[in-house]
Amino acid sequence: MARRAGDRLTALQREADRLASDERTLLNELRRLEVERQLKTEELKQIDQETRQVERDLAAIGARVETLRESQALQAPELRARLVEIYKLGRARYLRLLLSAPDARHIGQASRMVAALAAMDRERIGAHQQTVADLKSAGATIEERRIRLDVLRSAAVKSQQALQRAVDARSALVRDIDARRDLNAQLSGELQAAQQKLQLALRDAAAGATAAETLRLPLKPFRGDLDWPVAGRVRRRFSRPAFQGIELSTEEGTDVRAIHEGIVAFADTFSGFGNLVILDHGSQAFSLYGDLLDIAVSKGARILRGQPVGTAGSMPDGISGLYFELRVDGQPVDPLQWLKTKP
């Protein structure tokens, strides 16, 4: 028992070292993710600021377009009148007006007037067309910027959300590691206390005392390291509350062995479980071995790990095997989480 406790302490220490290493790695990863998240947050702020500016620019262009429409509406009657007048002049337009002058002196005046009118009409129409074209071009450019910013913002939000999920996942892993380290330290403390008791018991035993007969190693520190009661295939798994143990198929008559040191709390026939042995491992931890062909222990006996408690019999459906149940703190737990992982 002392040797087994020492081996398990060594395994727990290795696990503690691994957990500490994993936590350091995760914390470094968390710091990196936090920096990336801050960068994405700043990037999103800049995109939002630029988007607001684009919206202001679009609003300004919209206002200019509206002003132009109003001006166009005011100038429309005059422009229509000018177009009607030009149409009445025919294809020759300003030339007919020029030739209508009575003499050379009036032709000069008419020529200057025609030139002024033509220039004014060209400037007015050209300015109007240029303004409309410029506004359309500026509006299209700003709309493209807005669409591009929307795409960038969507990508930045998705990236930020992905980073947040990664940060949350890493934080949860760190919390899980901290909890496992705390549990590891607790279990190591229980094992160390058990080792000290064993050393005292061994010393007393050397002096002729019998204190060692009542000592047991705690069960909890051996989670994931308990031996299987029989070598066999899992036929039915733990499913609380429907099925609170597991069924293992094995040949009838195969030795069923204690998974841990304990005291026989029950060894008899029990309705629904056939021949049943219950081992008390202390601190309200129990292992149950049901559907036995025969029972090899008696109530009150002290049982060592690996000691036979009976042989496998037949389960209710006639298949040879064993019903096995494990209770910790008085509650059923999944035995597969406590037994050694099969290679």
C-alpha cells in the first residue's frame, strides 16, 4: 500500500507539472489573443469613424443634389423659354439673329450679342451638366467607400467575435486547469497523509501492534488509475439515472477482483443483482460487484486491491459477465472515468 501510494503520488506530481506547463502555454496564448482582440477593437473603431464620415459626405452630396434640383426647378421656365426661342430660330440659330440686323453697325452689335448669348447658354448648360456629372461621380465614389467599409466592418466584427470565442475558450481551459490543479493538490495531500499513517502503522506493526489492519488508502486520488474488476468488453454503459453502473461481458467463472482496498460491507444475494458484493472504501466510496456466480468473501473482511471477491456469473439476459457500479460521496459515478484506460 505504501509503495502504491508513492507511485500514485509520483503520477500526480507529473500531472501537476504537466498542468502547470499547459497553463503557462495557455496564459501566453491568452495574452496574444488579448492583444489581437484589442487591435481588432481599434480597427473597428477606425472603420466606424470612417463610416460616419462617409455617411456625412453622402448626406452633404445629397443636400447638394437637392439644392441643384431646386435650382433646376427654378430655372426650368427660363431654360424652356430659351429652348423654345432657339427652336423658333431654326437650325441656323444665332446666325439668323445676326443676319436680321439692318446695317453693318447693328451687325456688330448683334454679333456681340449673339456671341454673349451663345456663351451664356453654353456655360449655363455646361455648368449644369458638369455639376450633375461631378455629383454623380462623387456619390458613386463615396458609395463604393461605404460598401467597402461595410465589408471591412463585417469582417472585423466576425474576426473580433472569433477572437472573443477563442479568449473565452482559453479562459475556460485555464479555469479548468486551475480546478484540476487544486484537486490534484488535495488528492496529493490525502495520499501524503495516508502515507504518513502507513509509516506509523508499519512502525507499530514492527513493534507488534495491529494498527495496520484498519488502514485504507483513499479512493479519490486513484481516479483514472483503478484496475478493472475483470478483463472484458463493456456491453452497457453508465447512463444516470436509467442505468447507474456498467455491464462487462466475460467468461463465466472468471475471477472478479477488488479495484481498491476496502472492507466488505455486503456479501449475499440481493434482489435484482443476484450474488452481490459491496466494498466500502471509506469516505462514502463504494464499489459493487453483481451477478456473481459465487462469492469468495464475507461481510466485515478486509480486502486488498486485486483480491478476488467472487467469480463472474450470468446477467439477467443470460449473457455471462459482471455488473459493476462505483459510488463516490454516496453518488453513482461513471466507472469508465475512474478505471484505467485500456490500451
